[in-house]
Amino acid sequence: MSEQIDVFKLTRELIDIPSVTGDEFHLGTSLAELLGRLGYQIEVQEVESHRANVIATTGDQPAVVLSTHMDTVPPYIPAVEDDDFIYGRGACDAKGIIAAQIAAAEKLRADGVTEIGLVFTVDEEVTSAGAKALNAHPLASACRYLINGEPTDNRLAIGTKGSLQVTIKTDGRAAHSAYPEQGDSAIEKLLDVLADVRRIEWPEDETFGGTTCNIGVISGGTRANVVPDEAQTVLQIRLATNAREVKDLLERAVGGRASLQYMSVHDPIRLLSLDGFEQTIVRFTTDIPYLTNWGTPLLIGPGSILDAHTEHERVAKSELMRAVEIYSALAKRLLDRE
């Protein structure tokens, strides 16, 4: 039995359940209970202890699955609202999307459409561990289309940049800072490496634009009066071209002066485009590269990526309501293709 979902109320409730990556347990439990009450068949797929994906189906094999992630970046920010927007951590990335997808699924069920499913993953903001586990699920073979939700201003993304995350580490020799000649500063070595990395001319692509490199984290040393014997940095590179080309440039710049550990790598992805939907190319990455067994992927969702991960994160109420219509129309369009 389908129900009319109050999308604004559900978005606020989801925001008010903290779910920074690694702490998704309570949100997953709440979603499983809600979807169970709505009459879905629920499976909780454990990824790690107290961390699990939530899978909901109608009882029929799902040819189209709506999916997004439950985790958020820190810090937790509770929900507030005004006449036009709902604010708080996850408002657009991606708890408003969860609410819109559930409401769309209920709208579809009310119209007699049952070949649908809902999937909500853990860990998308870090390593996509939830998506990687989900990709091995036997239900994937029944799915023909995966509609993934991320903030795209309700435009259908026809491509996403690739992603390369790498840790660069340097080693040195500790010494008293009054006698620096007795040591070997790992931080100064790292700074030299980063100076050369910043001078790299990264490749460009006609469709995806330029490759960009963000020096996201730098750490090292123990005290100001100790020559540091270790240092490291974590880079996030958004790929406009294939990863191998970027790796070659990076490794040449480092030149053996530091160790490199690639944390995650995937090339840019071209996605399904459909007439009748406004289209865009997005620079960010998603769970999609790790859900290859779940059919043809699409990417769309309410809210702006420019608001995601910020202290003013928000989603327009009008976009949430529009997203419900878009998700349900998109699912019907895809099922008609079948």
C-alpha cells in the first residue's frame, strides 16, 4: 500500500539523524524501519560492523533502482528551514535526495508500477565501500537501470569526471631543531615535491574540461623543536582524461623522492542521455563506477553541488518537489524502453 510522503518533513528528519561517514548505523536503521512500514521487502546488507546498505524492493524483481548514499561529510549540522529552503548537513548531499526518491517510489507504486527498488549505501564520501559490497549482490542481475542521486540541479548528468586519490609520503631523520644539520626534514622534502606537483600541466578534454588537483591534507612532524622524520599529503585529482596519463605525470614530478599510494582511481564516465531532460556534465564522482553490475547508470538529483560540503548546505523546497516528479517520470520512461 503506497503512501503520500511529506518530502519536507522527511528531509528534516533525515538531516537530524547524524550520519558522518563511519556513523551511518542509526540512519540506516531508521530508513529500514520506515521502508518496512511502507510495505517494502527490506534487506540490510552488512558492509562492516554497525555499517550496512539498505535495500528495499516491492517483491517484484526491480528493473529500475533509485539509489544514493546515507553518509555525509563532517561536521553534523541540524536541520532548519525557511519558506524556500531546508538547511543542514545532507540537505542536498544526499538526504533530500533520499526523501525525494522514497516519495517517487511511493508515487510509482500508487500508479501500479512495481518493478522498482531503492538502495541506500554507506561510505560514498570516502571509499565507496558500500557500493563495492553492493555490486556483488545477486539482485543486481535483475536491474536494467540505476538512477543514482547526487545534487545536479535536477539536470541529467551525461558524464562525470574521473577521480584519483593518492597519498604522497616522505621520510627523513629526526634531530633537535637547534642542530638541523644532524637531521633530514621530511616536511621540507614534501614541500619540494609539492612545488613540482603544482607546476604540472594537467591534461584537458573537450567534453570534461581540465583535470584539477586539490592538495587536501598535509601532515607531519611532532613538535616545532624537532626536525620531522615523516610527512605526508593526500591529493584529490579530478580526471578529465584517463588515469594512466595523470599517473605518469605525477610519478615523473615526484621522481622517486617520495612514496605514492593510490587510494582510489577511476576514469571519467559517460552516462545515458535522454531527450526531454535538461543535461549537464559534472566534475565530481559518485558511487556509479563501483556499481557496474546494476545496469545502465543515470545521475540526477535536486540541489547544487556548490552548496554541498559547506556550512550553508541547503536544498530548495521547489527542487525537492520537482525531483519527485523527475524520478518517477524517469523510471516510467526507462521501464517503457524495456
